Amino acid sequence: MIENLKQASPYHSKIVKVGDTMILVVFGAPGVGKGTQAELLSQRKGIPHLSTGAALRQAITEGTELGKTAKSYVEAGRLVPDEIVTGIVRETLAGAEYTQGCILDGFPRTRSQAEALDEILRETNREIDCVINVDVDGDEIVQRMLKRGRQDDTEEIIRERLAIYNASTMPLLEYYKERGKLCTIDGNAEIEEVYERISSVMQNSL
Ligand code: ADP
């Protein structure tokens, strides 16, 4: 089922588009396949992709100062402090290749991050076009993550990440719904089918 709340929204007419800039947020619980979909969208639509999780994992692997600070949070399945993650996003979005837009994956995850993102975009006369909420059943999520086998994908850490998602991130659905930005798609399907669902929601939000 595709639910495009934006079409019915009174905020719709207020969306200001500058050139072909497209700012998309791929949103959902850990393990719903945000990263896979964000990567496909980026490749096929030619919009650069920013995954805060991937950026943090890379910093950890490289042993940078950022990586050293982030390591304990990521390994425990906790959120890295807002100012650190917001700093990564601010810096990245200032880069030349991002003037044409961005697909954000794993950000924002808290109310403070969502407000910071609005502010960062406002400073450059941009705003979010669409928040695509990928909705997947709870049991399926845990199965997908256990298959993925990343270091922070043990059952205990997955439980912690889901609890944090429910407490801190899920309330953002209301934030974006109120602002007419939210599009929810059913993510209980194969990768290509989910991609098609997202793609058609994107057409509607242009
Ligand atoms: P998933 O969505 O499957 O949890 P991610 O790659 O998006 O995977 O995130 C992995 C970890 O990176 C998170 O558990 C958290 O520790 C950290 N992280 C990623 N994005 C953020 C963010 N926006 N704010 C705080 N921490 C983050």
C-alpha cells in the first residue's frame, strides 16, 4: 500500500524547489533496508547518498578522532551524540557535489537532529522534499539483521537499537507528518519491489 500523505497536505504548496535539488530522507527502524534502498536510489537517480552509519563506521575503521569518539556508542548500539552526527551532515552537505541534492540514510534520528537538518537546509535555501518511511514487520527486521551479520548485529545489541528507535526516532514520524513531508511505503517485499514503491512515491513528490 502506498500512502502519500503529502498530496493531501496543506503544506504541499509551500514547498520551494530550487533548480532540480532533491532532498530525500530514507527513514525507518534499523534493518528495514534503508541503506540498500538509499544506495539503489543514489545510483539510479544520480543523487549523492549520505549514510551517517556508514560515515561513522568508516571513521572507526580509519581510527580518526571522530572514529575514536563514536566507537563505543556504535558498538553498544547507542546513538552517537547529536552534535557529532549533525556536524558530519553539515560538513557533507556543504560539499559541491551535494548542491544538486542528497539522499539521507540514518539521519535524522532524534528531534534535535531533525531541527538541525531543517536549519542546515534553510541556510542554503533548501528543504526536505520527502521523508520515505520504510515500514517492515518487527520479526522480519530481526531476521534481516541477523543475516547481515554486522558487528553491531548481535541479538542483544539489535534489541537495544530497536528500543532506541522506538523511544527517540519513531516520534519523528509525527514531526514530518505535521509538516506534510511523510510518505510511508510497505517494505515487506523484495528489494526491487520496494524500490519501485519508493520510486513512484518520489514521482508524486516532485
Ligand atoms: P541501522 O539503521 O541498521 O541501525 P546505521 O548504519 O544507520 O544502521 O547505524 C549504525 C549505528 O551508527 C547506529 O546504531 C548508531 O550507533 C550510529 N548512528 C548512525 N546514524 C546516527 C545518527 N543519526 N545519530 C546517532 N547515531 C547514529
